[in-house]
Amino acid sequence: MGANQDLATLLRARTPLLVVESAEEGRVVEAFRHAISQVLRPLYTWSITDGLVRLDMDDEESRGLPDASLTLGAIKQFPEAGVFLLLDFQPYLRYPMTLRLMREIVQRQGTAAHTLVLVGARFEMPDDLVAYMTRFELALPDAQALAQIVREEAFQYSREHGGRRVEVDAEAARAIVRNLAGLTDADARRIVRKLIYDDGALTADDVPRLAEAKFRLLDRDSLLHFEYETARFADVAGLARLKRWVQQREPAFLGKRMPVKLDPPKGMLLLGVQGCGKSLAAKAVAGGFGVPLLRLDIGTLYNKYHGETERNLRAALKSAELLAPCVLWLDEIEKALAAESNDDGVSRRVLGYLLTWMAERKAPVFLVATANDVQALPPELLRKGRFDEIFFVDLPDATTRAEVLRIHLARRGLDADAFDRAALAEVSEGFSGAELEQLVVAALYAAAAEGKPLETRHLDEEARATRPLSVIMADRVEALRAWARERTVPAD
């Protein structure tokens, strides 16, 4: 059933109080105009500037009444049941007289079966009215409507520039329409117009700009961290099995046409030794899919006030769905969902909501959770089916260590082939990727102190002087590797 039909049904049922939270006041009014044409009831709007105005008749004569209480008093006296759109009514909900009149109208105390509709960007409803209200959400433009917006803005640009046609890359245009999902008509039109008017073209370069603009619009609570320039797979040494897994599922995740129908991938859990590249792998997954990365630190959601933590989580997950397709990265998830957490049940409620969302979400949001301490994770999260796969990121082998050294030397403008990386890989056994990077950093400092260019011996000396985590905490690291050996899939 469409949104307009839903609205008509609510009006036919003579719903006493509707709440519509939307900044698109014009679209809300038009939706009610359309619904009224089916229901055949008088339609009025009220604002502090225009007073009460009837919309379903040609004269649209104003009744004045800028005062909220006087308006409600007049509505109460109307003999014929009508629909009244009260625009920007939030400030008046604080007054006892206003609340009393609204309660009498919605309870139908000596009045016709009117429908009051509160229209505004956001409403905090008084407890006295919550039992009578029904929230209605204005439908967002679908793919067909968004494609029409792109065509209209391209035509408008052509008209304003003497018939000059907009250069459109077909694949980029499809990606732009896909990434506009979740935006209102006005926001989508504004972004498309800017993309076109910047250079008179729609190309693949516009997709990252669109994603960043969309993020700024939707993440109003600043609960997510946005990153579009995600790591490419070429920037990640090793992880061959993980890379292949992502590449195989990229078409299904993006909804591309395939010979057979496949379920889109939903997520993965990355376990591993600290410093071995779980975070880099999460970024690389987004790069492999070619979509933005959203990082959510669950610890930042926690609030001392009852219910606020769960509200923050709902807001963050809703923003992620509106920003889809994307990768949502939950970093160090065990710190927020620890099985033995003593926080009056907040962690359990957060876990419950997260598991429900993981099972029921429809939007293309690929979840990547990273964890260091698997023993702290609740069993419910590890049950088969929660994630498509659980990968273990182990200490790099000799070949991968040599590749990690090559990447970090090249990033610093050095010729990696000038160093004996095979020998360095042998002497750095047990090093994590992060420790190999710090090895290069420390060796550069040592070479600079000597006033000489970096040589293999500087790296060798630093490696022999370093005790990696796999040595310092050998028991814990080996226990983790032994646990993962039988329970997870190696990422490499």
C-alpha cells in the first residue's frame, strides 16, 4: 500500500491526532490535498502568520485567528468533521489551555470527529497526548522519482545554458540515483543541481562528493564517522581469502544483474591479534565494494540517562540505512557488549536491538565488526547466521611481512627493492603489521640521527632490539590463535 493510500486510510478511520515530522511542509500539504480528494472532508491549515485557511475550496479565505488557543476553540465549534494541519505547533504544546483544548478535541468531547495534524521538523509530545497520537512518515522518493529528478535538473541546466547538454556517464548516473536513496525530494534535487552545475557533467567523480554531502545532511547527531577514501585492496598485504570473499560478493551487494539470484551479503566478524590489520581490513572491505565506510564506536553511544543509549543506537543505525549502500564498521565491539557488563541491563538491551536489526534490516548496509578479545563477546553474537563469515586475522607470515615492509617503505618515498626485505622478514618473525610499520619509523629516526639514508642494517638492528606483542604476551596470543584455529576462517 502506498503512502498516500495509507494516509487516506488514516483519515477515513477519523484518526484523532496525527504527527508528521518533516521539514518538507509543501510536500506534506500536497499529500493531504491528494488524500482529501479521496476522503472528501474539509481540509484546513493553520499558521501563526496566516491563521486558519481552508484548502479544499477555491477561495482559500483566511479566518485570521493567529492565537493557538483561539484557533482550537474555533475548531471545537466546527459542526462538520474536518482535517486541520497545524503548522509549527510545537511551542504551543507547553500551555495548559492549549493542551486542554486539544485533549477535548481528540477525545471528541462535545465536538465533531475532527483530525488534528501536527506538522513540523520535530515534536516532543506531552504525555497527555501520546495515547491519542499516530505518527505518519512521509514517503521518500523511490528510485524512479530520483531518476526523474536527475533528468529534470539536467534539462533545466540545458535550458539555462543555451541548449548545452549535460554530459552523463550512464554507469555513474545509476550510481548517483542509487546513492540518492534516503533523501527528501528537496535535498536530492539540491545535491543533483550542485553536481551538474559544477562542471556540466555527471561522472564517476561525482559519486564520492554525493556520498559526503548526503552524510552531512543525514548524520545530524554526529554518531557516525564518515570515510569515502577507503583503503584499496592493493594497500593491504595478505588477507587473500578475505579479498576473494569480498570480490565474489560485490555484485550481489550492489544489486547488479547476475545469472542467478543471490542473497546479498550482510556482514562479517573480524577477530585477530592486536595490530594485525583488522581495522585496515574493515576499510578495505568498503574499498572492495566501492562504497563509503561509516565507523560507529559503540562506546560513544552510552548515556547516563535511561533510554538514551538505545535511542542513540537506533538513530545511528537509521542513519546508516539512509546512507546505504555502505559498510558500517563497529570497532572493538566487545567493549560495549561484554557478557559480564554490570550496567543495569543497558548492554543487554543494546545487544538485543543490534541483533534484531542485523536479522531484519533490508537496506544494503554491510556490517563489519572487529574484536580483540573473543572471550568477552556474548554467545548470541557468535551464533551461526549472525554474520556471513567469521574471519581470523593472524600474525603475518614471511611473505606477507616482506609485502608490508614494501608498502610502508614505498609510502615514505623509498625504493623498497633497495632493501633486503626477505632477510628483514626472517628477523621480524612474530611482528604484527602495526609493529612492522613502527619498525620502519624507528629505523628512519636511527638513520636520521646518523645523518645517513636508510639502509637494511638500520631496519635489521631495530627488529632485533624490538620485542613484539607475540613475545611479550605469548600465552594470550597463542591461546587466541588456538581458539580461532577450529572456529574461524583464516583471512589469509
